[in-house]
Amino acid sequence: MVNRTGSTTLTIRPSTAQSTRMLLVNSLFVVGLLVASACGIPVDDSTRDLAVNLPDALLPAASTTTEAPTPTETVQIYLARVDEDDRQVLEPVDREIKGDGSINVILAEVFAGPSAVEQDAGLISPFAEGSSVIGTVLDGGLLEVHLDTLNGFPDDDSAGNRLAFAMLVCTADRLVIGAEIDRVVVLLAGPDTLEAINVPVSDGEPPVEGAPVTCDNYQSFLPIQSGN
């Protein structure tokens, strides 16, 4: 092409192939917008934060710390039953206890009385709710049993009251494994100090006030051995 000044001007026209490609790109863009609109997908003019809060079920599992189960051990305590001669007699039973197997924990099972299964098997206890062991001291074979109250014991000088002390004393004297116990004294918590009580017995001379007792003081509650 020659302009009016006589110089030659070159006009570059896009090739047919380039025009075709541009038309195809623009067409695809328009089609994409139409499809997005038809599918209900909103098209924003500007960028936005697409972060969402995931439901708990989709979140990674949180790390947990598994604690070791508390060890248990089998101990024995005395409960009671009525024998064929209509006598109330002591009977040893097994208990699964947690903790260190201390004398406190073992004697606490005496106050707990028989379970439902043990009751169905005929085991009994004279204890009611109201008394608990608050401490024990073992010194040279003498075991001090410290109680908060005597409310859980029968409150009269009856066979039931003596049976309750027989269960407590004989469990400590004969069934506690690993402790050399040959005498038991019971102390009751007072306003300022502990005071030894006069423990009722079923056999032998009544002990002096605050004197220790043994399971031999409750022979009438022990089952009769065959052959005797």
C-alpha cells in the first residue's frame, strides 16, 4: 500500500489460523460462564476466602493419653451366715480391691457388708451405714483401728454388736496377709484426740477399758471344725 506522501505503509493482518484460535478461546470462556451460571455456581467479581469450618466428624482424631488401669488384688474378709444349728458364724469371702492393699482398704470392705450376690447366698452383716476406718497403726503386732463413729454398729450389748466386732477383729487378726497382727485395739475419734474403747467380746474375760482383743475372744462365732 502507498500513502499520499509516496511512502509505502505495510499493513500486517492476522493470519486466518490466529483469528480462529482467538475466536475459539473467547467462545470457550463464554460457554464456561454459561455452564457455571446454569449449575448455580456463583461467579464473584473478586477473590474471596473459601475456608470453612469442618464438622467434628471430618476433623483429624485428637491425640489421647491412655492411663494404665489401677491394679487390683484379691483379699479376704469375714462376713457371717446362720448355720444349720441357727448360730451366727463367721465365713471368709474374697474381695477384689483397688489400691495398695493397705489394712484400711481391707477393713473398709468389712463395713461395706455383703454384695447382692452374697446376700442371695445367705451371707449377712450386722453393720449399718455410718462408720468408717479413718486410719490404722501397726506397731509390734498391735494394730490400732481408728474409727470416725460407732454409728454403723448395733447400739446395744447384743449378739449382733459382738458379731460386728468379731468380723472386724478376726479379719485383721487372721486374714490380713503380709502383716504380723496378733492384737487389735479400737480407737474412736473424739473432738481433740483418739480414745480407746472397751470392745465387747463373746468369749473369755471382758477386757479392761481400752485393752486389745484377739480373734480368740470370739470363739463362739467361729465355725465348728469337722471332727470337733
